[in-house]
Amino acid sequence: MTKSESVREVLDELLKGRGDETIVNYIRALLEDEHFEFGEDGDEAFEQLGPFLTEGGCVDNEDEAECVCRELTARLRPARDGAAEGSAADFRALASGPVTLASADTRELLLAETSYRHMIQTPFGKLPEVTDRDRSKIERRAAKEEESARKAMLARQSQARTAIKGDCPVIVRDVGGGGAKDLHLDNFSVSNGGKDLIKDASVSLAFNRRYGLIGRNGTGKTSFLRALSHREIPGVPSNCQVLHVEQEIVGDDSTVIQAVLECDQERLALLREEASLLAQLNGGEGVEEEERAGGGVGGVVVVDGKGGKDAKSSKDGKGGAKNSASSSSSSASATTTTATTTKAPLDEAAAAALTARLTQVYKRMQDIDADGAEARAAQILSGLSFTPEMQAKPTKEFSGGWRMRVALARALFVEPDLLLLDEPTNHLDLHAVLWLEDYLLRWPKTLLVVSHAREFLNAVATDILHLQACKVIAYRGNYDVFEKTMAERLRNAAKAAEASEAKRKHVQSFIDRFRFNAKRASLVQSRIKALERMAEVEVLEADPDYVFSFPEPESAPPPPIIGFNDVSFGYPGGPTLFKKLNFGLDMDSRLAIVGANGIGKSTLLKLISGHLTAAEGHVFRNPKVRLATFSQHHVDGMDMALSPLQLMQRTYRAAKEPQLRGHLSSFGVPQDLAQQPMYTLSGGQKSRVAFAKLTFTKPHILLLDEPSNHLDIDAVNALIEGLATFKGGVLMVSHDQYLIEATVDELWVCDNGEVAPFHGTFEEYKRKLRAEAKA
């Protein structure tokens, strides 16, 4: 009888056909291993096999599992020990004989005798070479997998665009009655792609409070806002208008100011009706003929209410009822003159009815402040850095970042009951950020904003919602208050856990000491019950620290590294952006460039990196210097269908996979994220991949264009620590006050074609901008 048959028979006899077949086969394989340790009385066998026997349904309880292991030891160990005694030796001998250290006088001899190559049971021999045909098959398989991933990415992007695609937001008035305007969201969950992001959470949003939603990248902040805007979370009343600013507007022929004003559909309808009534009272052709003639309505008219043709703005720009009346009157007169037929004069009754209706229209226009709508829209756009000339341009002429500002202006103009903003400062310059802070401080309704800008949250937020571990926890106060409260809460939770554990140990020691003492049996039972009633203390764990480890540059080139001599630049057909620039950069440079959007900050970085050529002057670059540029539009240069690891492999083909994985992990991209397609990552995770990609060459100087965009606050802190230990130069364009103050030594202001140092702190620069805005 073979050993395998013996083990099988013993197991079948003891288990009697019970248990999962896969588990039983696994147990039999363990027992057939000649190195399996049974231990004394089967104790080691029970440690190894006990969990499989009980969880696999082979036995009813642990006591029976222990009995089975003792029986297996008693019946199988003697047979194995007897077989071992009949062998030539009970140890594994070296094929080359014993190693004599005295004769091992060379490293080669020691290596040969201790290499353990003789212990390989099955020699592989020479592996077959990969033929061209096999290599072609591998490449076709990889291309097929990549194409499948790309199709999945496109399908998901199309689904996402459909989900967030919305019509023009509309001002809603006089909906519902009074009562409480607070929102109570109880026991809700949010998931994405089958993964739970928020689970059984409860949140209350009080009216006239401003909430900052924070949490690490990928925890579900944007998904939470999207679920709120789609009313997928119970607790949002039907008469509560929710507006989520998530995507830029679609560019068309409508002007910027018109794109904002068309949100007030009631005003536009009243202006059209006013023009029609005036035309009829003056003997005009009626609504259809008046619209065909392109009559003016308040200076800015949308014929179809959805971004159609617009008349030229009135000279005073107010768009009031009186202006609309006069313009409509003149338009109606022109229509009457050019028309081939005219209507009969109105009788007194019809004229009285039209006059009464016109009076009602004027009263309603006064109630909704139709006169001030255009001025209010222009004020919002001006605060977001749109000049009067830009407000009159078609939206299709603007980039995605500027159209995102139009979407933000629309939301501020509409004033919904619940405004949801997702990283609103990412597309704004410092001037617009400061204006937005002041504007939101006067926000009359409820605001929920996702932001990773510490200073913005300190200025705007009255409360903080912290999304962590699938839970949402509310804190009163701004971000600085939250940070102190959170730290105190972690300390208190740790102390409470220690005290609870000490108390448990004390009670348990009493129970263990007097468990078998008959005189104290009642005390022991009371302690056992007290131990069972003792509540579990909530254990709070801080998020693990991020790490941004910038590689140290090798073979630093001698100075000078980069020098600008009388450099001037301007795009073809455009104005001159820079005139006679003179400055230098080296390995010790730590600079931040600030200035308004469109002034040329990103262009300056491109001039330094060599992506643009100076129109005049000379730019010197040391031929040995390595530059790394982080663009605020870094995602545009990445293939979203690839994983971060594949992206690195495509960029650095000579590097080995372990080296690339290690470099990704040094920027907070662990192994699981490195294998996921890029389109499934959050904005901050994509930024970390971009940092890993651009620093693999060990650059001497980092050129960073808005590096903190999309990074969560912990990642920004890690970036600050990484830049502090970086041995090269840093030149950044940013409006993040916390990042600038913690990493750079000097501010450069870009303005009027010049780049000059600012002698002062960032806070002083902000005060200067505020003073200029008020002047």
C-alpha cells in the first residue's frame, strides 16, 4: 500500500465523507509532504490543519478537529518514521560531499560548494528562444488588450459626459413655500463602479452655511457632489434647486455676457413679451414679424431663449425696461415701414387689455430686478477677470479654462439653493481667487465646495466635512480649526483606547486568577458580564503619510545654468509679452512667479525650457542641464487607456519594471494604482503619476506650472516636504499661498512685459492686489 493511498484511506475513515472536496485534497497534500510536522500528541498538526477542518465543514467543532489531528498523528507518523529509519541517512547530503573550511581557501570554491544548485530537483535545461512568430503573437495580444482597454475608456468617458451634460442653468423663483431650508441627508451611500465610497453616512447642511468638503484623492468627493446634483441621495426636497459646476460650457456664437444672462429665462420672456405688446400697441406686425425683424430686447436679446441671435448692446449697458421699450418701439416702427401689409388699428377694449398686460409685465420686471440683471452679470464676469471686451466675444473663442469660468459665473448669477463647487480655484488666477473669496463670504444660501486650497477654505468655509474611511464627519470652523480639532480628537481617541485596553486587561487578569476559585465564583461571573458589557472604543486612525521623493540630481553642471539676455517675445500676430528680460537660474534658485492670467507666466516657463524660441535676445542653457516641466494641463499628454506602469514603460523603454514601480511608489502611486488604467484615477492621482514621469531622469531644475492643482491637502504637504529636500532648483507658477510660503525664497511678479522681484511676503502681495482692486 502506497503512502498516498494510506493517507487517503485514513482521512476517508476519520472524516466519513464530510467537508469540501477541495479542502480535503489540500489537507491530504499537506499530510503527504515528508516535511509535515505532527508535533507531540498532534499539537502542531492541529495548529496547521485545525482551521481548515472546522471552516471546511469536515468537523463540527474545534474539539473534534483536535481529536482528528491526534488520530492522524497516531496512525500516520509511525509509518513515516519507519520509512525514514530504513533510509541510508536522515539528512540531506551535499552532492559534492562535506564542505571542509580548511580547504576552502578561495571564494570560487565556497561558491561552488554552497550554491545549492544541486538541490534543484528538475533541471530546466536551455530555455527555447523566442521566435519572430512568437514575438509577433505577443505583440498582437498586447495590442488587442490595449485596444480593449481603450474602448472601455471611451465608453466610460462617453457615459460620464452624458451623465454630467446639462442644459443651461435657469433662475428659479417663487417655487414652494416657506419653512426650513436645511437639508438632512440620512443613512445614504455612494458608490462608483461597484466600489463603496461612502457608506451609511448622515450629513446635515444648514441654510446660509458654507461647507468645505475635504478628503484624500479618490475617496469620492466628486462622486458625492454628483450624486447630490442628480438627487440620488434621499433628503433633497423637490423645491430645492441644486446646481453643480462640473464642466465648462459649450462654446458657440453667443457672447460671454449673453451666456450668463440667458440663465434668467423669465426675464428674457418678459422682455420679449414687452417688445411684442409695444409693437401691437404701436400698430406693429405682432410677435412673429417682430422677431423676424430682429427687434431689440433690453440690449441683449435671445430670440429662441437658448443662445440664438443677439442684438447689439444698448449704449448705457443697463438693459432696463425703459431702454427695451424705446428699442422695441423703434424696431416695431421699422417693421411697420418695411412690411407689405399692416394690421388694422386696435379698438379701445383691445388696447386697454394690452396696456393692462404691459403694466403687469413692467411690475414683474421690477420685482425681479430686470434692470440690474445685466449689470450684475457683468460684475460677476469682471470679478472672474473678464474685461468688457472679452465679455462681448463669442464663447467659442475661449479655451476650456475660460469657459469653465463662464460656467462658474452662470452658477453665481443663478444663486441656487444649494451650490456645489468642485475645485473652483483651479482655473483662476490670484486676482480672481481673492474676488471669489469675497463674493462667497456674502453668499446668501447654502454652499458646498470641494477644495484643497488651505487659504481658500480658511477664508470661505464655516464648516468642514471630512470624508474618510467611507464616512463623512462634520466639524465647525474653517480648515485651521478642523486641523486642530482633528489632531485633538486623534489624541483623545488614542488615550481612550489605551484606557479601555488597560481596564480590559485588569478585569481579564482578575477573571484568569480566580476563575477556578469557588469562593469567588460570583465575583468572577460579575466581572465576566462587566467585560461583555464594556463598550468597544472607536479607534481613529490617521491617513498614512504621502511621500514625494524627488531623486537627487547627478553630476550638477557648473554655473551659469540658464541665463536670459535682453530677451523679448510675442506670439505671431499678437502683442509683445516680454521686453528685455535679464535674469539667471541655478541649482539654488527657489522662485515663484505670480501675476494675472494671460500675462505670460506659462509662456515664460516654455521660454526657459526651450519649447519656445525668443524673438529677440539670447537664452543660454548649459548643455548638460536637465529640466523637468510640470504643466497644469499635464493630463493632455498622457494616454488615459494605459496604466501608470505602462505609461512609464512606454516613456523609458530601457528601464526595468522593478525600477519603474519603485519610482512610482516614491510619489504615492502604490502597486495597485500602478496597474489601473489612467482614466480610472482621480485628478490628484494623475498628478502624482505626472510627477513620477517627469522626475525619472533626475532633473537639475523643476519648472512647475500650478503643481498643487488637483492634489489633496496631504499630497500638497508631501510635495512641500519633497521640494524642501530636493537638491536642485525650483521655479513655479502658482497661486497657492501655503505652497509658495513653504517652498520658495523669492516672489517674481509678471506684469507689463516685465518680470521683477517683489520685495515682500505673499500676504503683502495679496494686500497690494486688494488695494488695487478697490482703487
